[in-house]
Amino acid sequence: MPVFLETSAATFESDFTDLLNAKREDSPDVDAVVAGIIADVRSRGDAAVIELTSKFDKLDLTPETLAFTSAEIDAACEAVPVAERDALELAAARIRAYHERQVPQDQSWTDAAGATLGWRWGPVSAAGLYVPGGLASYPSSVLMNAIPAAVAGVERLVITAPTPGGVSNPLVLLAARLSGVDTVYRIGGAQAIAALAYGTQAVAPVDKITGPGNAFVAAAKRRVFGKVGIDMIAGPSEILVIGDGSVDPDWVAIDLLSQAEHDESAQSILITTDAAYGRAVAEAVEARLQVLERRAIAQASWRDFGAVIVVDDLEQAAALSDRIAPEHLELCVEEADALAGRIKHAGAIFIGAWTPEAIGDYVGGPNHVLPTARSARFSSGLSVMDFVKRTTLARMTPEALKAIGPAAEVLAKSESLEAHGLSVRARLDRLNEE
């Protein structure tokens, strides 16, 4: 059974703190293993990647077969049923339309001193997108990673998608095609991250790596950060639902299970102003668990990490939500818009009874790659901004340098950086000679 907490209880603060600090990540000590894998790939390139793919994925490759051929991708796309193709095309169109609005604008202006200042945005040159394989093979993740990169203008996009036993998901390959990605490598794990970061004979290195993965992938991304950029280190999925009793408890139960079925370490929390409603939702969860296909996973998640929290009012609910800073936040209340305005920290907010989190996973438009483990307090979900960088621009006229240069010279001297000051003084002296 999940934890039941009430803010009116004397022990609530300590119990809530324990809930926040509960270690959900099933993280064996993988760092040393990952360090060895990265070193091996850096040293032996394709040979290491091929050997590790054979070991972990039971798939024997050659340098020539690391990537799917165009014909293989074409055949996979043709194998996708019409209904699934239509759904994926709808999702791709909505995701692209949403992210096109995120493209930042260049700026340039001349200030009172006569200096021209500004910035310009430009995409990274190459990005590698990691897509989980096997049981956790998600074509939606392809769209969510590749489309923002394509919208940003990244010139070279590649995907790594492990294919254990040589089995690939045609929908993943179709999603790659719809996103404008032509190169898909059938490799995964820490070795794929190492290949993307450092390059091999067959895999050209990239500038940024994005996408979710297991503990080995997360550890590898952490290790290569600095050599390349990364999006985030994602933990187990999580959902928080705030309910006032106005929404069918079965709907809320299913929404809670929509994250619980991801992973035994996922977390589903309900905050409600009505204790009886909280119990009704918990009962509905138990009923749904009896027939859910992934009930073993969802049941473990709900049992070990689920929680129902009873609060005095929605203001208190909003305050607790901000402390949790959930990856996904559903507002299943009558005045959902008003409550949304009170929320400061959440990866994504789903407003009102008719907006289940699953819409955000697939066809809503906003990105489903979101900050977890309370990191929504200081970070955002994946966007076009993850694939661009800003270059600042400055141009001094002689008059502008006369106006502000002396202050730069003073500050350079105060920091004992003589050449800095001289670089300004030499130009000012030339102007004084004229």
C-alpha cells in the first residue's frame, strides 16, 4: 500500500521529508564499469563497440552494419500499420509546430555610448540522440529528441538505438524518418554514448548527446559531459496529481498508474483536500492493478513509492507541490487555471480533468523529456534551446571606446592584468594623437 500522510498530523513534516528524500533510483555501482567501457571504446573504436554489442545485446555486427541501411529503414517504415503511421505523423506534426515557436531571435542595438551590442543564435553542428531499445523501445522519444534538434537547424543528427538480438522496432525507424534523421546505429549502452562522444572509425563524434537510458547510459552521459554537452541525467519517472474530489477517482487512478507502469522505481503521488476521495482513488488503483498488463511493475512502484497526501486547502497543495517539483503535474481540480498560476516548480503541468499526462507523452506538442528527482526546481524539459548556443556580439566605434575604454583600463589595472589595460590604452593613445 502507498504511504498515507495528512498535513494535520504532528509527524507530517518529518514524514514528508522522508518521502522527498527516499532513494528511488535502482543504481548499482556502475561507474567503474562504465569508465572501463568508455576507455575501451576510446582505445579500440569500432572493435570495442562491436565486441560490447555482442556481449550485451547478443548481436554480432561489423563496421559496415553498425548503422541501418536506407533500404532497411524503408522496409521497416513500410511494415508499420496505417493506424500507427497516422498517429505517429500526427504526433510529429504537433511536436514540430510547438517547437517551432521556441526558436530564439537574434538581437542587435546601439547603446548611448555608440557601442553596437547584441547576440546571435546558432545550432550545434552535430547531435547524437539516444533511444532505448528492447522492452523500453519508444518511438515517441525519437520524435521528442530529434524534432527539436531539426527545428534548431542541427546539420548532422544521428540516433543510437540498441536492437537486442537484432530485433528492431519499425516505429522507431519510422519516427527517425519523420524527424529527418537518416543515420540510425543499432548500438546502445555506455558504448554508444562513448562512440558518440569520442567517435570511432565508423561513428563520427557529435557535439551534444540527448535522450533517456538506463543506469549505464546515465553514468556514461555524466562521464562524457564536458567533452560533449548533454541534456540531463534522468531518473525514474514521476507524477503528482492534485485533486479536489471533482474528477472521477478512476481517472486519477489510471493517471497515477500511467507512470507507475514505467518502472518499479517510478513514483505516483496524489495530493487531495478530501481524505475520503484519497481513499477512493487508492481503491481504484488497486482495482485497476488487478487487470493491468504491466501490473507487476506498477504494483511494485505504487507499493514502494506511492503516496496519498491530505491537505487543508489547495494553497497548501501548491506549496507541497513546489517542494516536490514533480516531473509531471496534473491539476484535477475545478479551478485548474487558477491553481496552475500558483505553481512555481514542475517539469510539465497538465491543466484540468480532460488533460491526462499521457497526452503530453505523445501528441500534446510540448516535450516529454523532463527534469526528474526534484530538478524541476532549477531546470527545464528538452527544447529547441538545448540544441542552440548564443554568441555575443560587440562593436566599438572610436567614440564608444573613448567613452567606456578608460573604465576598462582602470578595472584591468585593479586586477593586475597589465596587457588587458594596455590593449585599451594603445587605442586611446592613437585616438589622442589624431
